[in-house]
Amino acid sequence: MTTTISNSNLTAQINHFGAELFSLKNSENKEYIWEGNPAFWGKHSPILFPIVGTLKNNSYLFNGIEYHLSRHGFGRDMEFELIEKTEKSATFSLISSVETRKMYPFNFELQVCYSLDENKLKIDYKVINKNDFIMPFSIGAHPALALPGNFENYSLEFQQQEILKYHLLEDGLISNNTNEIPLNNHQLSLNYSLFENDALVFKTLKFKSISILQNKVPLLKVNFTDFPNLGIWTVKNAPFLCIEPWFGYSDTLEEYDDFSKKEGIQLLEKKETFKSNFSIEIL
């Protein structure tokens, strides 16, 4: 099943499976979300929950018991329920079950709300801890933004002039090795060689938004004020770029003996609710 929301400027379509955004078009029918061609990558904008990235051996320990979770968790692979709908917004819910507790032994509700405001799509996350104890989790976004034509005609614009410092991945895990990329007048020209070693992973952020420019003309902006971590990723010759706001990231090469001690993990107090949001703004 799919749900459509719209206003005079934008139309967004969301698949109930994974509560995944798969289309965002302007009033002239221009598409801003990657089509999901599996020859490159068969997703559009999956929700990453209850982990972001990869666990060592796809497993973790909690209270001495081993559990298994595949890359980015199960949220993107489960059917959500549409619980509220207006012309300009739609809210989806995923509630823990016998199936989820085999992988993640917690009672929770994850709500995702998509809403349109003029030329902006806002995505709100709400994680509800239904346990009588602290619940560790991560959550992240993975929107693939369509970049048709010559990839090198595009560039990223940051809020300030700085040197971007990112962590390198090693077998999908965060290594201690870092790289630096200098900006040119706040901008970074795109080319596929940037992603030869997988995603650029930022464990700390000075910037809280990134604009995509095509031939120096602003195309869209991703705003992620709430989020402490970020990934930027594509694959060779693919006409898209993922700008991924995260709370958490892949396991590091360091050891931890309990999921609650995982670097970057969020710890939600009993019966409490976590809220965050980001937006995709068409320029």
C-alpha cells in the first residue's frame, strides 16, 4: 500500500512497507527521490532502526544474551500502519512484536510523520520506550536524492568554510583512520572517487545542513539540526546521492560487552519518548 500527500508546491508518496518515502515531486513533476533501480541500489529512502550501519558479525550482547541484527536494522523491512492522515501529512507506526523481540528484546513504538509545508518535506521521528527500563537504540535517515545527468555537474554547499574530517570504514565498521577534504568557497565538487571506500562518515558535525547545487544553481537542501552524526554515500556511476542524518553509526573496531555501551547509541529512559526531525527543502 502507498499513501500520497500534497500541497500546491510538492507531492510526496510513501510506501507503507518500511514507511519509506519513494517519491517527492514539485508542481512541474520534477522528481527529487532516486527511482530505486536495483542495478545500483534498490531502495529510495529507508528508515534505519534500531541500529544504524553494521554490527560486528551482525550481532550484539544485551544482558549477556546474543542477538542478531542485519545492517541498518529491521525497520526498513517491516509493514507500518498508517495511523493519521491529512491532505498534507501522514503518520505511520511500527509497534514491537514477537518477531521484533527475537532480534531486539524491547517493547517500543516507532512513529514516522511526513508533512509538507510550502516547499519543504519534514520527516519527524518519535521513538517510545514502553519498557520499565532504559532502551538503547539508534535511528537514522537514508534519503537517496536523484541527480540525473553528469554527476560531476553537482556540488555540495556547506554553511561555513571548513575542512571536512570524516572516518573511514573497514569491512563496514568505523575505523580509527580519518581523511580530510578542504572546501572551496563552502563547496565540494562531487565525483565518484570520493566514495571509493564506501560512505563518508561524520561522527561529529559542525554543519547542520547541506545544499545540493547543479551547475552552481541551488537544487535542494537537507536540514538536520537535531542530528549529531551523518553519512554521505553513493555507488559508482549511480545518479543519486544519499545524505543521511543519524543518531548513531556502525560498530567501531573497539570492543564493548553490552549493547548499551555501543559508541553512538541512544539511551531512552523508561516510559519516555525520543523526538527528532529533518527536512528536505526544494530551492
